[in-house]
Amino acid sequence: MARNPKAAEPEAPQMQYSFMSLIKKSGEPPAKVGGRATDPFAVAKDAIVKALDEQTRYLGLVESGQPLPKTKGGGKQVSTWFTSTPEGYWTGIRYGQLPIPLNGATGHFIGTAEELTAFYAALKEAITKGELDEPIRTLQQSRSAALKGRGRTTRQVA
């Protein structure tokens, strides 16, 4: 039976620093709780604001006649939240692939490209101020619950 050479070695003495009496606990710090990086609701709001910036950029590409970029996989063109019609631009707002209803509707006629850009900017500000917290929180919670439910399914073997 092989001996563990580390087990036979005596432990090195711990240094005693003058400030050690001020430490209440030592070890690994806990994960952030309620911080912006781990709060699912804050992450959802940040994702929507980032997506609005992307949509504004895509609108600029469409207006200048340039092609839209491809998705990360490279196979498809990115998805836009806006549609051009003879009367102007329509848009919807999404959290992931879920539409966010505003005043009971998910589609909204905005008008010109400039007006759509201004709408997206105003929407970003409204999200930052918390004006859309209720519908975003509702979607985020239902989406989280649905994703958790998917992970709990069990496969039966015949």
C-alpha cells in the first residue's frame, strides 16, 4: 500500500498578521445575490436594451441598402423586429422570441425610419426608468418557469 507523502508532512505554521482579529470569516465568498449580473430580471432588461440597439443598427443597414448580418451560426439572416410597409414601419418589442404587449397589442405602426429610431431610443429610456417592469417581469418569470419545467422531464424507457 502506497503512502501519501503529503499526509506525513506536518502542516506549515500559519502566519499571524496584525489585522487578522478584524476578520469574521475566511473562505470562498458567496455568489452575488441580487446583483445586476445574477438578477434574472435585470439581465432580461439589459438583454432587451441591447436588442433595441441591435434593431436600430439593423434599421440603418436596411435604410442604406446594405445586407443584414448572419446569425452566429452563419446560416440565416438576423431577425428584425420591424417590417417595412408602403405606409411606413411597423415594429414589435420582444424578450427573446416572446412579444412584449404594449397597450394590449404586440404590433405597432411607427412611421418613418427616423421615427422608429426615436421610438427605440424612447423605449430604451422607458425600460431603464422602470416603466415596462411589469410586462417584462411577467414574461421573464413565465419564461424562467417554462425553462425550469423542461429540465424536469424524465424520459421513459420502454
